[in-house]
Amino acid sequence: MNVKAKIIDEDGLKRTITRLAHEILERNKGSENIILIGMRTRGEFLANRIQKKIEEIDNSKPELGILDATLYRDDFRTRLKQPEVSVTDITFDINEKDIILIDDVLYTGRTARASLDAIMDLGRPSTIQFCVLVDRGHREMPIKADFVGKNIPTSIHEEIKVKMKEIDDEDAVYLVESPN
Amino acid sequence: MSLNIKHLLGLKDVPKNDIQLILDTATTFREVLERPIKKVPTLKGTTIVNLFYENSTRTRLSFELAEKRLSADTLNFTTSNSSTKKGETFKDTVRNIEAMKIDMIVVRHQSAGVPHYLTKISNASIINAGDGRHEHPTQALLDMYSIREKIGKLNNLNVCIVGDISHSRVALSNIFGLITMGAKVSVCAPPTMLPKNIEQFGVKIFHDINKAVAENDVVNVLRIQLERDAGNTIPSLREYHNYFGITGDVIERNNKDILILHPGPINRGVEISSEVADGPYQIILDQVTNGVAIRMAVLYLLGTMN
């Protein structure tokens, strides 16, 4: 990993998650009708932390689901490596709910597109709002995030690496040189 | 992660990693089958032909459903209403179907080796849905999946296959697959229903059903295949039932923790009593549900390979 800059550190991540939780609550006037859905893999941990923060602020815990949108991707025939699928874990009713879809990095928007299709197959939510930790630009789809932790303009030769203690050894966001 | 195999012809030479990947991927599709909309767009634009030269209910419906759940386009070929009756050769039929630009072929045939032959005359990805007395890999995969779902592991598990082993492609695929996954496999049948030298696969032989039930964790009960001449190997169905049939009594007497599988179709009162076929020890209908998920996993893994 050829690191160019550390963009968010552990304390920064904590503050960002606190702000995102407040913004979600403000926009939805509380946590009553919201459902958090984390996109595998790191979106899941992010959603987990936002859920805890919302519980702290609002004294009620919104339901949390995990979405794997692999089966809805558009690049099966063009990628060299076959993507690994895992299980979607959304066991509750999403009809008429306000869904907060959570991911770590927003880039081309193709994963978000796949996720929207995957959610629509599970029911008809009243709204879907998109929350990302980092928006790095270079969109290829008409997709925009509702809640953004940090906007980081990048070049296509760079990558954003989000590290979370749940599976990595630290909490941090790095800007790195793309390996290829 | 992707498979090392390009076709699923049998489980004989399929490495452990591949079986593991298929079983794990099936878990994903098992979840899809529980959704209100049981369909994903993954194989949109992929065309699959179901080439069935032999009768089938479960396997054909299961494959067709799996294909539709993955949004693939499907064509069904059955011999009864095809040009095979007009004298067209197998090779010509396949060449013609392939000229219609198809991607995968699911084949069932009464002759062993047909799926292997298909890989030589076609560029499509081939899946064996049963070839003669040879192999039926997706059945064995769904059996393994169902066992793993119920018991949690395959490694070191004692699994006994009971019945007409020498006429059974399900038995052979299960033996290959289970041994690869580390299970201890045995067979139980009258000597006339065992192929010669079956021990060379590393399986133990039982001739006493009580012992087989007592000493195993799982019993996979095979159908007595009357259409494949099984009548010549046993004096009567009733005698087979008396000596080798799985009944409530056999289970209660020997092993109440046993798990009973049956690939279907069931001959009630022959290899299994109705009491057991509908009772608490069996997972026969779970096997059918899991079959769709396993076939989705195989189609997905082979169909999205580059």
C-alpha cells in the first residue's frame, strides 16, 4: 500500500460518524421510521457504528440489515476475477420505511445502482437515502449521496482505503496510489 | 474466488475447494429463495438448454427453476417431441442447438459419458444432470449441502448409502463428493446390488441394516430402480423391504439421532416406510428446496466465469 495521505484518523472517524448520525436524525425527524442497511463489507461496520450513535442520541435503536448486491452487478462479463457472493441479511419488512443505505466509499455509483435494484426486490420502501463515509468523485451513474462524511477529490490513479477495527487493525481513511 | 472446473461432469475429480465454494455459494441463493421476489438478474442474457434424453421430474423442474430465478433464458429439449424420432443423431442435434447461440447445456442421458462427450463437440459449459449409472453431481451436492445445513459439518461424519448401489449414479457421486469432503462413507445393500470392488473407493460395506443405522450419523436411502432391472437382483420387493427397508422400528431400535435422506422419487413401503418418509428423522423435502439453491450456485459459478 503506497500511502499518499492519511485523510481521517481514529478521532476524526468518531466525529464524522457522530455528525452523520445527527444529520440522519435531523432529516428524518427522529429514528422512528428509519432502517439502516449496510453494504458489505465495510458499510456493514459503518452502519453498526451509526446505529450505536443513533441509539445514544435518540434512545431508540433502528433496525439494521446487511445487503450483498453482488448478484445485481453489471460487470460479470468484463471483470477478470469472479466476485465472491455472500448472504443478504434483511429479515424485517422494509415496506413504507425510510432506508438509509450506508457504504464506505462512493466512486462510480455502480454498486449503489446494484444496491437500489436489490432493495427494490425486497419491497417498496417510502424513501432510500444514501450515506457514505467518503465521496471520491468520478461518477458513471446519475447517483448522489444524501449524507457525506468527507468529499475527497481524487485522481483515477488513486484509491481510497477505509480501515475499520472490526476487520483491520485501525480506524482510518487513507489516500493511496493505485497499484495498477 | 472462482471454480477450477469449467464443466460439472461429475464429482470424481472436483477438488475440495470447488465443492466448498459451491456449498457456500448455495447459502446465498438459499436466502434469495426466502425473499418475496425470488429472482436476481445475475444471468440475464445467458441462454441455457436443458437437454433431457431421460425422464425426470425433480431434476428438470429444479434446474429450470434455478435458471429462471437467475434470469437466464431457458430452452427445454425432451426426446419425446424432438427430431430424434426422425433419425437425427445426437451430435447433429447438439450442433444445431449450439448454432442458435447458447451458453450452457444441462444434460441428462441414459448413457454414461454423454456429458464428457458433449464437452468435445460443443463450446458451451456442460452440467451433468445424470448420465446412465455413472454420476449425478448436483444431487450429491444438494445431499451434502442438506447434511451440512442440518449437522453443521461433513468432515469425519459417518454416512451410509443404502440400496441399489450398482444401478445408482446418486451413490457414486455421493461417494466421490463425501470422501473429498472428509466424510467416512459406507454402503449397505444385498451383495447382488453392490458393484464388484466397491471397496476400492474407500467405502465400508454393511449387509445388515440394523448395524448400518446404528453405526452412522446419516443414512441416504436410494430408490429401488425397477426401470433399471433391479427386479433381477432381489427375490421380491417385499423381501427387500423386510431386510433392508428403513422403518420406524429399525430407527427406534438402533439410532434415534440418525438423519435420513432420500433423493426421490420414493417407493413407499419398499426402501422406506411411509412412517419414516413423513416422520421426524428425514429431510426429504428440505433436499428438494436446497436442490434449487445448489443448482443456482452451480449455474452462477459456471455461468459468470470468464
